[in-house]
Amino acid sequence: MSSDASRERGASTVVERKFQCRTLLFLAYQSFGFLFGDLSLSPLYVYQSIFSGRLKPVQNEDAIFGAFSLIFWTVSIVSLLKYSVILLSVDDNGEGGIVALYSQLCRNAKFCLLPNHQASDEELSTYLKLGSSNRIPPSPLKRFIEKHKSTKKALLIFVLLGACMVICVGALMPAISVLSSIKGLEIEAKITNKSVLSRISCVLVIGLFVMQHRGSYKVAFVFPPIIILWLLTIFMIGIYNVIKWNPRVYGALSPHYIYKFFRLTGKGGWVNLGGVFLCVTGTEAMFGDLGYYRQIPLRVAFYCVIYPCLVLQYMGQAAFLSKNLSAVHISFYASIPDVLFWPVFVVSALAAVVSSQAVIASAFSTVQQCHAFECFPRVKVVHSRRWIPGQTYIPEINWILMIISLAVTVGLGDINRIGHAYGIAHLILVFVTTCLTSLAIILVWNQSLIIALAFALSFGSIEILFLSSYSLKILKGGWIPLVLSAVFMVVMYAWHYGSRKKYLFDTHNKVSTRTILALGPSLGIVRVPGMGLIYTGLATGIPASFTHFLTNLPAFYQVVVFVCVKTVPVARVRREERYLIGRIGPKSYRLYRCIVRNGYKDVCNHENYSENDFENELVMSIAEFIQLEAEGCSGKAEGSADGRMAVVRTSGKFGTRLLMSESSSFQEGNNINLPGALTVTSSKSPILKRLQAMYERESPEHITRPRIRFELQNVIYNDPRVKEELMELVEAKCTGAAYVIGHSNVKANWNSSFIKKFAIDLYSFLRKNCRAPVVGLNIPSISLIKVGMNYHV
């Protein structure tokens, strides 16, 4: 018996390992199409960028071999060692990128400038403090940053600088990749007119940006094969060139050739050193898009395929150029055998489109994460279940990137100048990542200052060396990412500054709970059937907009829920932990508070999630809270207390008390009874029912979205008021919900400084001209009530 059981366990273990191996290989296969496209296209333009300007006449075998040695060691140190070995382990619950690093810093220290943190946020299962321990005293650096507000601002600006560079890369990469891929037409098609090449590039650029709104899901299955075919092509071409032209190129792997390169080129070699850095552009995608894949698949793909293919391709080009020095301006296409030229040209053009798709999608993701931290104006974030998990599309950003990319393609039209702009953007992004990682080594993993300095100096010194070279290229195209990032930086910081000032104004002017409770259960007005959802940025207290509403209208809904939607510094919040429910005042007041907690990577799928779904989840969560409160366990097994608040897990006991059924043919008011259940009917007037039915028939979601019916089970409670409160809640839901949201007019005080007035005026302008809050919150216009408020900050 025991031997049979052990054999069964052994067989199941083998099956699990095979399944895990297949999953890892499949993720590695997918990563080729969505992560490594940009990095694999670098051979198209690296040598051309190095041997330009002052280095055009300096072309001999030692200089070519020295350039290859620089490329080899740059790829090995930056791409292989820094990113693949070290940074892939620096993840935030599987997520990577500069926002993930900033999130970890905010979780382990009080670095966030928006004071909406709550103790219950730390009880989330994904709120992990890696390496933290109560026995380890806080570092002096942590105490210094927490004590000085200016250091927090400087850290935020530094993070926003990296985010701006991600956006710039999303605009510049399509321009340089498309221009480089069609440069082969100068050889075979004899097209030397730059205006013709520019027009062809513009058509391709417009096409790839237009494809973005489809989410790439219809053609995404061909992305990995295209990049794999491209990698195999450059791998074979590299081997061919090494064997045919100069097998001695293997000796250039020695760093001694780097010394020879600078001895031959002198100052010109340092001036053009930035061209070498283009060989690692695209490496940041490994870390930035880590959340879509896993560490092991990315490492397998990079170690086994990407790294050897790139090294052999650069080696092959060096071998070819050592015998064909005059072809350096178009080294890649010149090194292709004539028979393979057109197939390779087609594959390179397809690879350029595929790699651009991934870079643009990374820019969308970064903007969405910055928006979650209130560092970017409101935009429409679109996600569909048919797309790649986690992939988003932002229409406004897509068209802005397209305009910038077209302007760069037409305005510059030169690969070298675009390469200067692209290299500076990527280099600053890499440097920001190095600095944030050094901070995380001290503050997140509680390592010594020596280790952090060793990391910063080892990689930061190399990046500063490249940056010093690029500083001489600012007037030759390098100014583009600096100007673009300055514009984006002003917009992003002004939005964050205005949001913070508005939040502090709300906090300072919030109404005390005692003042509201002193009005009595009726709140001094007529309470009518229905549910009022009052959206506020406050996690505690009563917003001033509610009292403003009460003083202008004589009636309000029987059930009032104050809803606060906020972002916590974690990647994702599990659905069962998302709602923090509480009560304001005695039970007879029917006042509740709901805090909806989202992670910076959480995206609402508007295709399958509507305002009705939110209302249903909210009602079920409040019902669970009412029952847990009656049973006296709101702070125990099913929830964790936070004063009067409790984390309600929607998989609790309410399923036995409150039933939620759906039917596509359900009509409100029908008496469809379930066994042992009490049906609560709506108290809407017949006229309102007919109007709502007409609106829903005209809605495009009417055919596909089922109707929801709530049934309260006939259960005997120790306190009869619990059942009464539950029935009142369900009746309010059946009657309908109204969404009350503030319509703010933010102005700076008359005695404010010029900079503050400019920031607040810009924030107010952006609020009026960007997407309305109802778009992001998915609030139906028929149920919306706006309350005007003036803010003088």
C-alpha cells in the first residue's frame, strides 16, 4: 500500500514538473515578441552611430575590433550582469520598473507625499516588507528622508524623470527602428532620396500607432515567431561573416582592444562613446515589464538565445567591417549575402513594427501607474479580456506619441541624430533605475551602505561615463528627450501638487462626525428610498461637499455610503481584500463608509465590469459587514478591524443570508421567489421604472448584461434590527443608486507666490480639459449628481 502511494506521489510530482517546465518555456517563448524586440534591433544602427562625425576617417581593423570589444563588455555588464542577474530579482511581488521600486520605498518608509495611508493597508496580503524586521533599527538615511519634506519631493521628481524617459523612449524608438529597417533600400532599390525614405517611414509609423487601439491581440500570436526568426537570421549572418571575412575577430573579446580603440581615436572616441550605449537600449524592458512574465523564463530566453545571438551578430559585423571599411555607414545590410537580402529586409521591417508595439505598450503602462499615484492627469485607460493580461491602451497618449514620432522622423530624418536622442532618454532611465535600486538596497532589504555604494559606483560610474559623452550631442538631437521630459515633468508634478493641495484642503475643511450626528437620524432632511454613493478622496471624516449638498437640497437617500477610491503602494489588491467597510454613527442613521483599495497595476476591465457590478459588490460587502458586526466578529476571522472599519472578504458568510441571482429576462417588480427567501421589491414609481427601462433598452449593454436580483433569506436573528437593516439596504439597491461627485474649481490664494499660482492654474486647466472623473470611475451619466465646490489653496 505504501509503495503504491509513493509511486503515485512520484508520478504526480513528475507531471507537475513537466507542466511547470512547459509553462516556463511558453513564457520564455512569449517574451521574445514582447520584451526583446527593441534590444534585438540594435545591430541595425550601432556601428553606424559609433563611426560617425569625427570617427569617419578613423577606420582600421584595431578601431573596428575596439568598437566590438566595447559593445561586448557593455552588453555583458549592463544587460547580462546588471539587469538579467541582479535587477530581475528586485521585484515588487513579481512587478518591475521604476514605479515598482518607488512603491517598495513608500511601503518601507514614509516617502509618499499624499497622506492617505491607513494602518489596515499594511494587513493586505500583498503588502510585504521584504527584509524588514522590528529588531533592525531604521537607517539614518531613512530618518533623514522621512524628516525632510524636500527630500521626499526630490525623490518623487527623480522617479517622475524616469517615467518621462519611458514616454520619450516610446516616441523615439518607433522612429529610429523604422528608419533603420528601411535603410537597406539604399543598397538594392537605389533609393537615396531622404524624402522618399522619410515618407515610407511615416506610413509605417502611422500604421503601428493605429494598430494600438486593437490591443495587438489579433496579431500578437505572430510577434514571438517574427522576433525569433529575426534573431536566428542575425545569428546565422554573424557566423557567416566571422568565417568568411575575419575569424581573428574572436581576439577582440579581450578588453585590451578597448585601450587600443581610445589610443587610436583619442577624444573622438570619447565623443562617440554614446553610440556604443545603443547596443543595450531595450534592456530596461526586461525589468520594466517583468510583471507580464517571470524571472526564470526571462533569464532562460536571455542567456540561451538573446545574448549569444547579439554577440555573434556584432562580432560578424566587426569581421565584415575589418575588410570593408567603406561600408560602415550601412554595415548591417552591406554584410548580408545578396541572396538573402530581401528576405532579411522584410523580416527586419516586421521586427521593427513588433518591437515598437512593445515599447509603446510599456509607455501606456507607465502612464497608468503614474496616474494611480496621482502623478498624471486623468486619462482613459482601456483594457479588454481579449488582450494580453495587464496590457492597456490610452488613446490620448497614443496619439501624442504618434505626433512626436512623426515630428522626429520628418524633422531630423537622420539615424545618428535620432540615435543621440534615443540614447540619452534610455541612458537617463537606466541611471534612475540604478539610483533607486541603491536606495532600495538600504531601505527595503536593510543591507549595509557599503553594498549600496558598491552597486551604485559599479554601474553608475559606467552610466555617467556614457552620459558625459552624450552631453556633447545635446545640440545634435540630444535636446529632444530633455525638452519633452521637461514638458511632461511640469504637467505631472503640477498635477500631483494640485491633487495634494486639494486633498489637504478637504482634510482641513472636513466636517466632524459629531456635527452630522447632532442632526439626528434624519439628518434634518427628508430621507427618501434609494442609495446615495458620495465619492470623496477622504478616508476619514465627512467631506464638506456633503454638508454643502444638504444645505441646498431638502432631501437625500435613505442609505448613504461615502466611497473613497484610493491607491495603495502595492502592485495589485486581491478582490476579496479590496473593500474596507465601516459605519458612521448609530445604526439608525444608515451611514456607511467604503474605502476601495486598488494597486498601481490594477486596471478595471470596462468590457466585463460596469457600475452595476460595483453596486452589487458594494451591497454584498455592506451586508457582510452588518452581519459580522451583529455577530461581534468584525475584527476577527473574516475581517481585520481599523477603528470602526473592517476588511470585508466577500467570500464570507453572507452567501447563506443574502442571495444574488442573475437573469437576462428579469424585470424589476416581478415576484420570483426562491425557497426560504424574502423578496424585496423596489419602491420606485411606475414612471421611473418605465424611464429606466427605456434607458436600458437604448444602452448597448442591454442585450448582453444580465439583471441582478437580491433575495434576503428568511433567517432568525438575535437582534431583529439586523434583518430590518438588511432589508432596507436591499430595498435601497433595488430602488436605485445615485452617484454624488464633487465638481471642483481650484484656485490659488491671492497672496500665493508666482510658482504656486502657475502650478495651481495649470492643475485647474488640466482638470477642466482632461477626462472627467466619471470616465475612470465608470459612472453612468443618468445616475450622476455633481456638487460644485470652490477650493482656495
